Amino acid sequence: MKIHIKNGRLIDPKNKLDTHQDLYIAAGQIVGIGQAPAGFTANQTIDATGMVVAPGLVDLSARLREPGDEYKATLKSELQAAAAGGITSLACPPDTEPVLDEPGLIEMLKHRAWQHNMARIYPLGALTRNLDGQTLSEMYQLTEAGCVGFTQADRPIVDTQVLWRAFEYASTFNYTLFLRPEEHFLARGGAAHDGEVASRLGLKGIPSAAENLAIASILRIASETKTKVHLCRLSTAEAVDQVRQAKAKGLPVTADVSTQHLHLTEHDIGFFNAHAHLKPPLRTTRDKEALCKGLKDGTIDAVCSDHTPVDDDAKLLPFAESEAGATGLELLLPLTLKWADLYKATLLDALAKITCIPAQILGIASGHLSLHAAADIVIFDPEQTWQVTPGQLKSQGKNTPFMGLEMPGKVHYTLLNGHITYHGH
């Protein structure tokens, strides 16, 4: 299939490109930028007038709920949501049922995703067997099966000796550990930020110190073992400072923030709105400001959707008993554009946070529009708005605190390997 994408604004952060040029695609690859290769005749022409043509988005954390939790979402529904959101590559955590701690499970998941042919899946393997925090998983075998890194998802490793051994092993093979920093005992039983809103609503709080203490431990062990660490979903101002200092010392550390934490605070819980029950919890306005500024100055490297589809019943429970998480695949682009507008970041810089930088963190070859690269592309109108409604969302999970709001950035086309996986109007 030969495709000619004409009249678009080509933005490719990795190659520092922001220009009006046509793109030519053949055999699943980009074969021409600005100029068609000799003898090129398009089977299809896409007119991208007034639209941005960018690399397909790369999401650092999306729960697809397979295997085991198909009642919450299916691989098919969530990959359709990814395509509708312009996402062509995504990392999925191992906290499925069963846990992704065996090569066979990794291979099966990758094969099933390949059959759907809507997005590239990069599984993160379980750091410990069954995520029990006690016995290290067979990291080498899991890597051979296709894992791009290792994580505990939201489960703790309470035993620091096990954590230390995990760091040493990962360092030996140059694996990246993806860790969500949270001190287990301080956070236990908490449902919201330990502050005025939790006090008023009578909710057990999770103090900022739970995150900050965990980061201090992780950074210390990383420093001693020279291990590559990616800190997932920062939520506090102090965390941003800690990462800034670690980077200044030259530690191999990267970090991300979820789209929700760039725009919401503890006050968005309102009157027990379970859609605002997230992990980590929404924190203060000061924390949100620090996260947004840390993202702009590069202390925080990337934005992720932290896509966590939850069934309606689990969100209808009282706030503290409801299941944490929000659906986010289709909101990754709009909420990143919204952040860029609020903090005066260029489109080139904003898109870098959801394309080439997360691809670099995962160690994959996606997230750019270089010649001969795979034609993974999103075409969107940055000016066109759309309303978040249950009917608009392709994800089986309709749980989002942004329901009913207007969003900028309408995806018109998503291409994976030169194949159109989504066409919106």
C-alpha cells in the first residue's frame, strides 16, 4: 500500500523537524519526506491540510486487562482505544491474572496483540514471581520472550535485600527497572492525599512522604548498583526536586507523570467522586504546579496515560472501597496539548514527551519519522475540540474524571506500519 500524506504540518521531535512537507509511505515504511521517491504512485492520498502529522504516540503505561480481567476490558477494545488516541506503541504492566512472570504468557500476549494489528505492545515483566516481592523472576528469559523492562506495578517489595538483589541483577544485564515509588507501610489503607480534603471527607490519607521516602531509597540503591531506573507516576513537588538532584549527579534515572496529575488536584475528589480515586492519589495545587514545571524543564521526561479501565460496579462503591484508576488512552494527546497550552510549551516539545522520549526510555525504535522508519503515524487537528462522552470513548472503561469536558486535539488518522488503523471524522 502506497500512501501520500499531503499538505500537513510535519512535526518530528526526534529529528527537530517542524515544517510543512509531504510524507510518502510504501511497504509499511516512510520512503520520502518532502519529495516522492522515483516512480512513486500513491494508492491513497490523505489530505492533511490544517493538521499535524506526527510520529505515532508511545505510552509508558496502559493496562489492557488481558489475561484474566476481560470483564473490565479486552485486548481488542483497548487496542482500538489506543488507535483512536493516536497511540501506536505502548508498555503494559504485568499485574494481570495470571501475572506476566513467565515467557509463555509474554509470547501469548504479544501474539494476540499482533493478530489485532492496531498497536505495538511492549510488556513489562514482573520483577518478582507473582509480584509477591520475595523471589526474583527469571528476568533473562522474560527479556528473551519480549519484555522491555521490569516492574512491580503497584505491588511493594517490602524486603530491601530483595530490592537490592533485583537492582544488582538488572544492572548486570543493563535492564531498566520501572518503579512506582511508594513506601508500603505509610501508604497502607490510604485512599487520598493526606491533606485537608481527606480530613474533611473522613478518608484515610497517603502522605507525600510515602513517595519521597521511597524515591530516596530507590535513588540510593541505584547510585550504589549503577542501575537504570525509571520512576513511574510522580505526584509530589519533593519528588520532582529529588529527581532533579539525582540527574544533576549523573544518576541513570528517568521519570514520568500521568496526564491526570498534570491537571487535577485533591479538590477534584469533590464530594467522593470515585473517578478521581487514583494511584498515586491526586495531591495539592503546589504539587501539580511542580509536576507541570518539572515536565517543562525536562526533570520529568515523559507523560503517560496510566490507562486503567475499571468496570462500573467497582467505581460505584464508596470512595475508599472503589477501585483506583482512570481510563486514559484516548486522552493522552488532548491532555498533553492542554498542558502545553497552559505552560507555553511548543508543540515540538510537547509531542517529544509522548513520542521519542518514552520510546528511548523503553529502548524501542518507535516515536520518530525518519526515512525508512516504520510508518507509525498520527494525523490530528490541534485546534479541533471534542467532548469526552461514554459514546466517544472506544475503551471498555468509561471511568475518567474528565467525562463531559471539551478536549483539544482530534485524531483523524492513525497508521501502524503504513496500515490505517483508525480514521475519525
